[in-house]
Amino acid sequence: MSINNYEWNLENEWLEKVLKETTKQLDEKREAKDRLQKEAKETQRELWNDLGSVSITNGLDQISEFVSAMDTMKNQKRSHEFNKKLEEKYEKMLLSPYFGRIDFLEKNELDAEKCYIGLSNLTDEDFDFLVYDWRAPISSMFYDYEIGQAGYECPQGVISGEITSKRQYKINNGIIEYMFDSNLSIDDEMLQELLSKSSDDKMKGIVTTIQKEQNQVIRNEDYKNLIVQGAAGSGKTSVALHRIAYLLYKHRDRITSQNIIIFSPNNIFNDYISNVLPQLGEENMYQTTFKDYMHKKIGNGFRKETPSEMMEYILDSNETLTYKDRIKNINFKTSVEFMNILKEYINHLETKERKFEDIIVRDKLIISSQEIQKLFLNDFADRPIKKRLEKIKSRILFLIEPYEEAWIKEIYEELDSSGYYIDRQEMKEESTLTVKKQLKDVYDKISRMTEFNVVNIYRNLFKYSNKFLNRLATSYDKNFINHIKTYTMENLNTRNLYYEDQVALLYLKVALGDAPATSQIKYVIIDEAQDYTPLQYEIFYQLFKSAKMTILGDINQSINPFMNVGNYNNIYNISKDDTCIINLTKSYRSTMEITKFSRKLLIENINDEYVERHGEEPNVIGFSHESHMNKKLIEEINNYKEKNYKSIGIITKTARETRDLYNLLKANNIDVVSIEKDDDSYTNGVLVIPSYLAKGLEFDVVFIHDVSNKNYNSEDERLLLYTCCTRALHVLNIYYLGEITSLLK
Ligand SMILES: Nc1ncnc2c1ncn2[C@@H]1O[C@H](COP(=O)(O)OP(=O)(O)OP(=O)(O)O)[C@@H](O)[C@H]1O
């Protein structure tokens, strides 16, 4: 709907008013900042003057002044940071104060309120809203409703009424570039424009075009845990980040970014998403990866495989005996059956009698083995094993203490009366040392009895496999279990921890109380959720017991055939009553041609919608010689660069291929960067990257290198290839040597 001159004038007047108010408030903040800076300098100067002359006579007074000056400085720093944030907010608002408007006629009111919606609130002197923050309750109607009956929830209850008009704006540098009225929830025009752009350096916010179904995930607080299943490019990561911004706004009086943690697939991805929250005016939450978190908890002393190394091993497959052994091991240890065995094992450790001994000091029974057993199985039974053992140890030491002291006193008196010593201190040390020596065996016994070594506990599971593995692993035959047993023991003996063993070990650590749950974290976000096993979810649930979880993934992007969730029911059942599964059903990233092409790779049809954005059909090109394939690749990279595409991703199957291709492109004068490890950082431009590290990322142009039958030869690689194809926004090129993979036939 076009907008007449009269309306344009009104809009320009409104914008002027908003900008004027913003400038006024910005000036006030700047003045306040200058004033604060002066005051801070003054406080510092006074402090230095005082410090320089601390005297003996009035030293205490000066120190107390010093402490109070420190407090003042801390407050000044806090106010300065607060002002700086506001200054940044107003500066942003001067460029683009709002992007949407709804006119809302509340029930029983005569006039509709014009609600302008932007990144932050702006009120005038009378506390009237000139702009509403996109996260304010009233703003939700902008995303949820078309023109007509509407309503929103606020602390006072549901407010209902009617949206009489809806408008979207593109304001740049304080000038309205364009605006249009729209009946739809969010007009496709703006979405199309955003999606057709070349990708930015890093992921960008979608606040102006959040879709209704996305908004419902962003604001959903009805359940403790949300599981969001969404096709490739349906905005899961974007939604996760906007949800964080929403929670930080809504609960700003009780949570900060430090109460939120996001688990990302790797650090490249963490880097890639790191701009979104600052763009939305919020600080980044705590970003980590499962691997980093786990490696910190497991500590040193072992060679710990990374998930990338595991993927590289799985993909760079050869059919050797060692390979087959490893795959068997992964298969078993990532199974739900193994998880249940671990649970049973923990239950057994917690309820069976342990080997304790009587504690005797100088023929006096301090505590009997039965009494210790009782402490372990009854008195401390509500604690995990490690905590029980710690408590038992301190209880025994507490019981020994009076006997030890009496003994020391006795020896001291003997020494004193012997006449050999004059110095009291010397006598004290000597008597203490003598008693400690005498008690060494007792202390050693206590340490032995209460020792907690999770690796040994894990080892014992395999050492005494008859008890558990053979009895409980009913789907596996005895030879298989014996094989797993030997395999695991050999690896543990060489201090080699495979990724699947690390997860099992961490689970034991958490369940047995050696990695305490944290209460600081109130919200946990798990992205690429399909790539965690049910056992990993058990760990999440135990570590963050009281936190609310948002779990976002796409089962069709399970790139690791073994380390994946399998089915959402596996995690839904962990916390059934508090969990809700939501689907995001529309894809935004790729052109229709690329989306349709990629979906053909999937065995099960997905009928999710996609944005009607067109581009060229994917180019699938076969070559008879590698040199021809490489020549074409170089030509095309230069072509796309000339066409001004900002990001070109060349996806190889493995890191080994990434290295080779990177060297080749470098030798051909292409300005290229390679990513080979999970800790590398993300850059725009021409990038070569192995398939499993490309998940979650996106590129204007994607080349998938060597999709021949030889290279992608296993059904297990279908979802990996699908994930690679769905990384493309505008152009997808698939090159293969000889015969194309049967997955694409
Ligand atoms: N409502 C929206 N408005 C504009 N762009 C959107 C919207 N939703 C998603 N996008 C864009 O679509 C692309 C894909 O989004 P995102 O990476 O969040 O999806 P995803 O579901 O996490 O993807 P994948 O699972 O394939 O990694 C991004 O470029 C994002 O900016």
C-alpha cells in the first residue's frame, strides 16, 4: 500500500520529534558522563594525596577514608558503565530509532495508540512512550498479529483490542529510506530484501522481521524446557539469541548475561554468533562448547580426543581392523543401553557395601568399620558418593583429633621432664612430629578408604564386566562385550581418552558428585542439539538442575552418525512434565532452488515451507580429471568474487582435504583462509572448511568439493552432505570426480 504525502509529512514530523528527544537525552548523558569523569579524577587525586601521607597517629582514620574512597570509585565506575551503555543506545537510536509501528485500539478506548517499535524504549518527560522496545509486551503484537483483533499479555493480564494499522520502516542515518503499510504479520518485502543481501562478516540480528512462529519461541516461558526442532535455515540460532535478549530484558531485575550459558558446536560458531547480542544492545552470554566444558572438568593427565578429531577419524575411514574396533566402541558407548548400564552402575555403587576398616588409635577403637558403613549407606545416603566419602573422612579426623592432641601432650610432657629440651616450640614440634609419624598408617588407611578416583571407577566397570556389562548389555553377545572390555582397558592404560569415553567419565563424575551442579546459571541454551547423545543430555540436566533449558536442533543435520540424540523422545522423557516440543516450519536461508535440491537428499520428505526467493539452480558438475576440477574451481571463485559475493565457502569432507585444497588455492594466488580445528576463528571471504565444522555457518556461495562416489560412499554421510548443501544462501556448486555419489543420484 503506498503512502500519501500527508502521511509522509506526519511520519517525518514524528521522526524529527523522536530524534530531537533522543539528542536531548544523549546530551544529558554525555554531560553526566563528563561530570562523572571529573568527579572520578577528583576522588583519585584526593586518594593519592591521602595515601602519600599516612601517618602513625591518624593512620586508622586515613585507612577508613581510603576504603570509603574506594567504594565511591566503585560506584563511579558502575555509573560510568551505565551511562556509557545509555550513550551507545541513544547513538544507535539516532541512526535508526524504530522499524515498525502498530496502531492499537484498546478495548473500551476511543483512540488508537500509535506504537513505534525499535531496539530500545524511548520515553519523553511525561513518561509517554515515543518508541517501545521490541521486547516490551505490547510490541509482541507487531510480530503476532495482522490488522484486526489482537491482544497481548502483560503483568496486569491480557489486554485486548484491535490493530487498526501496521507499518514498517527502513530508517538509515536518521532518514526514512522507505516505509510501507502491511496487512501481513511481517511483510515479505522486507524479509526478501534482507535475505537477498550478501552475508555479513558475522551473524546478524533479525529483530525487524522476526516471524510469528519464531516470536512464539522467543517469548515462550510456559515450560521449564523447550525443545525446538527446525529445518535447516529456519532461524533456530537467531531465535536462540533473540530469546536471550528477550529474557535479559524481561527479567532485567534478576538476571544478567552471566546467568545464561550457550553451548555451541565449536568455537568458530561461537565467534560467528558473537555480534548478535551486542547489536541488540545486550552483553554476550557465557559461550562455551561441550568439549571445552568437559575438558576443564576432566582435567589433565590424559590425551583427550576432540570431537573434530573423532569426526575426522570416522570420515577418513578405512576398513582396517582398528577402524572397525573403534566404530564398535563408539557405537556401544553412545547407545541408550550403555547409558542405562552406567545408571545401574551408579545405583550399585551408591547402595552396595564398601570396604571399610576399623580405625584404631593406640588400641582404642575410634570408629568401627560397621559404623563407617552405616554413615555411608544411611546417614549420608542423600549425598553423592564423593561427598559421602569426604564427610566420612572429616568425621573420622574429627573423632581422632582429641586422641591425637592428648598423645601430643603426653609426649610433650615426657620431653619436658627429660631435661634435654629448653625451647618450648622445639618440644611442640618434636612431639607433634612423633605423633604424626605414629599415626601415618592410620591416616593412610583413612585416605585409602575414602579415596575417590573416577577413572578407577570407570575402569572397574570394565574390569569386573561379568557383573554389569554381561548381565545388562542384553543386546550384545559375550564376545562383543569382552572385546569392548579389553579395548577400553587398553586405552585407559595408555592414558588415551576417546571422546565417547570422556562423555561416560564426565557422566560418572557428575552423578557421583565430582562436578558439582552450578546454581548461578538460570538459563541454558543448547544449539545444534541433534549432535548430543542422550547421555550428554543427562549431564546437562544434572549440571544445571535448576536452570531452564532451550534446546534447538534439526534431526536431519545429525552429522555424526553415532554421537547424536537419535530421537527427541530420548530427551523429552528426561523431564516430561516440564518440557514442550515446538517446530519451526519455514526455511529462510537459501533460495527456493537450493532448498528444494537439498531436501531431495533426505530419505523422509520434509514439507516445511520456505521463503519464495529465487536464484540459479545448483550447479552439479562432473570432471574426469582432478586438474580440470581444480581449474574450474579457481575460475569460478574469481568469478563470484567479481560479482561481489562476500563469503565463499569451499566445503571439503575432511580436514586433510581442506589443507590440500587450501595449499592449491594459495599457490594459485587466491586470497583464501582455511579452518581446520574447532578453535580457529571465523572470517568472511574465501574460506575452505571441512564439512563437520561448517554446520551452523552460512555462505553466499558454497562449493562442495569432490562429491564423488568414492568420497561420499556411505549412507552414514547422507545427513552430512545435506548439512553442507544447506549452508548456501544464493549459489550452490557441487563438483565431483568420476562418478557422482549415489546419495545424489
Ligand atoms: N525472521 C527472519 N528474518 C530475516 N532473516 C532470517 C529470519 N529467520 C532466519 N533468518 C536468516 O536465515 C538464516 C538462517 O538462520 P539461522 O542460522 O538462525 O537458522 P538455523 O535454523 O539455526 O540454521 P541451521 O540449522 O541450518 O544452521 C540467517 O541468515 C538468518 O539471518
